[in-house]
Amino acid sequence: MTSVEEQLGSATDAYRRMWSELLPVGRFDASAGYRRHAWTAADAECRTWFAEQAQARGLVYEVDRNGNQWAWYGDPKGEGAIVTGSHLDSVPDGGAYDGPLGVVASFAALDALRERGFTPVRPLAITNFVDEEGARFGVACVGSRLTAGVLTPDQAYALRDASGVRLPDAMAAAGQDPSLIGKDSDRLSRVAAYVELHVEQGRFLATGTAKRGPHAVGVASAIWPHGRWRFDFHGEANHAGTTRLEDRRDPMLTYANTVLAARKKARLHGALATFGKVSVEPNGTNAIASLVRGWLDSRAADEATLTALVEEISVAARERAERDGVRADVVRESYTPVVDFDAPLRDRLAARLGADTPVLPTGAGHDAGILSAVIPTAMLFVRNPTGVSHSPSEYASEADCLAGTAALADVLEDLTCQ
Ligand SMILES: [Zn+2]
């Protein structure tokens, strides 16, 4: 038995049991990836599992007005609550760890604390924030955005999935009343801090730095500003066999060139730019496209760099479009400013976990980032040896996940017992 397992006691077994229960839920056999999209059958199965975990521990179970699940140890109406948790939904063909690790670790950390006989002076809650990935309706962190009031009910009502189903209809079909959604200031006013444990989506902890070697667990410093931009390239549909090259207005060329330009400019800025989604009309092998629509995801360490990078990519797209006889339109679809996690809370976590604990930034968005606009939030990251995430090969070792769980338990004890 390792020292972490000793520290966690029977919560180690609870962790393993919970992990194996969730493992088959929403897994798509052909890819071995997860398709746990908001308000689908797989999501419902995850939500039922969460409710059962709450029940099995005698916790007070609630679903809030926006569909987020809460499991309370202590009085849900009490002041100064410490909240932990994450999300159970996934991107298309996502990995097992992004989200569920934080929820499973939260329940196991509570188990360990109770076994330790901890005496909290504040309520502790475990949450599953709904629709964090935005895989179905295109906007990430819908549950926490609504709760924080940064997404309005009208904006949420206008969301549709790829088959045209409206978000409120999907909620209603899953038994959640969509007329209740909206800002939940009352609930958040009783929360003193939110701490989210998450698998790292990068290799900072695995590679370490000159100052610090590899580490199983780290504390988040900030989330890079990030956003999504839609590039529409309008050309002219025509016959692939009869249209001379010089007579074409082919938006695919403009798109291809823009993808390459984005990559080069991101590298020069030390930032990130990705075209990961594209749609083509009419999408025929023997037809020159009339419209190519590509979505750019871009992130950088600071907002000035991000703005400059996206502007440069847009200029490159327009210049190339002119040469191709194509019209380029750029529409910003979403934007999240830089998030600096609450400094006192971050420092308190780092101090509790030991002086050698790495403090690292991330390029990925999280509910903790959204909520940081209204309450103090912090994050713990668990080492990811390959850095791969949002993919079936996303991985963290069980030993590291248990180390993360033990760290979370220590942090929660510190925060709830004084
Ligand atoms: Zn996540």
C-alpha cells in the first residue's frame, strides 16, 4: 500500500469503485471515446450516478435552476460554503478523465475526510456543472455561465444543436424545467470558494521546469484568454471537370491558406491557433465549393497577444481571399477574457500542498474560470503524462489520480475546518 492509499484509507476503494462504474457510461465502442453530451441519454446516466453517490453518503441532493447537480455535506442554506466538483459531460469522443476525475475525486476526498473524523465548521458541497464542454449546443460552460449571469436566459433559449433541437426543449425532454434558468446570485452568495480538480491538459507537470521536477499535482495560476471565430469564405460553385483553374473562385484555397497562416502566426506569437472544425457547401467531390466555413479557436497568455494574433490571421485571410476572388467574413462567436485565479486562495492551496508544488497556467476553459468572475475559485491539476486531452487517449495514472484526491482532501479540510 502506498502512503497516499494509506492517507485515503477506504476512500481508495471508493475511488476505484466509482471510477469503474462511470467507465462504461456513454463510451462509443468504435472510437473508445466518450459521447456524454448535455441532456442526452448518456448524460442522464451520469446524472443518475451522481444522485446515487449523494444518496449513498446521506448527502442533501439538489438540482439547481440551471440543471447543475449539488450534493451537500452540511446545511445547503448555510453561509460560507466550500464547493468542489467538476463536470460529467464530454466533447465528441472525449477521454475518461476530463471532468469525471474531478467529480470522483470530490466524493472520494469527502469519504477520506469523514473517515478521518474531520469537523467542518462550514457546509461542503460537491457539484456536477451541466454542459461544460458545449459539445452539443456550441457554447461551453452553459451551467456555470447561467449561474454566474454571464449567459442570459434569452441567449440560452436561442441555442440549437446540430439537428435543430433547441436547448430549452432538450432540457424539458430530460425533465428539467427550462423556464427557471438564469442567474443564481442567492446560491452563489452563500459560497465562499469553489475548488475544481482536473486532469492537466498539457505536459507542464509531466516535464517539470528547470526549478521543479515532474510532479503529480499542481495548482492553477491562470486561464489564458481564449475565443472562437468563424471564418466564412464565399466563392462560386462550379464543375470540377470543366472550369479552368484561372476561372475559379475557389474558397477552399483561401481556407487552406488561412489554416497555414494561423499556424505560422501562432508560432511567432508563442500562442495557439486551431482550425478544428470546417463545413463545406455543397460538399461534393466533383464540385468547386461555394462556401467554406472554418472555425478558429485561439488562445494566448494575454489579451493583447490574442487580439493581435486573430487580427493578423484575419488580415491574411482577407488578402488571400482577394487573390482568389473570394469574400471573407470573420465573426467572433465567443470570447473569454484572461482568468487570474483568486491569489489568496491559490496561495493557500499551494502552501497546504507543500512549497515544491508547481503553480501553472492553462489554455483550457473551465467552470472554475467562469465562476471566478463572481466567487473566489481555484484549481488543482493532476499530471497527464502525454498531455493529450479531448481524445480517447487522454490518461492519468491511478497513482496520480489518488495523489490528486488526497491533495483535494487536504485542501478541503483546510478550507472547511476554519
Ligand atoms: Zn473539463
